[in-house]
Amino acid sequence: MNYVRNLRFEDKPDYKYLQSLFQYIFTRKRYEMDYDYSWNKIRKEKMDKEKAKLLMKQKKLKEAEAKKKKEEEDEKKNRQK
């Protein structure tokens, strides 16, 4: 942190050094690279919500079509009587 705090605006950071610090901490904490990033989880949750909404719309549409078909059949039967 001291390294970053001491950087001036016009200084160019030593990215290799900073990356090595992150790698050192990662190894020291015994983390494992699982590639399971939070932004992937957020995106998946959003997609799941959108999919659920779409499925709900499709279900309502099918129910409306079935209701309309039944009403037409009932009306047809009533006319035949």
C-alpha cells in the first residue's frame, strides 16, 4: 500500500511488482484459482431472472391461448344446439 500511496500522478506504476504482490498474497492465503468471479455470478443471476420472466410470459400466453380455444369450442357447441 505504501508503494501505491507514494506514487505521484505522473509516475508510471511498476505493474510487474504490483502483480507479484498480489500473487504473493494469493499464494500465502492458499487461494485457488477457480475463475468464479463475482461479475459472472451477477450476470448469471440476471440472466436467470430474465429467463424466469420469459418462461412466465410464455406460460401466461399458453394459458390465454388454451382459454380462448376452449371458449371457441364452447361457443361452437352452443351454436350446434
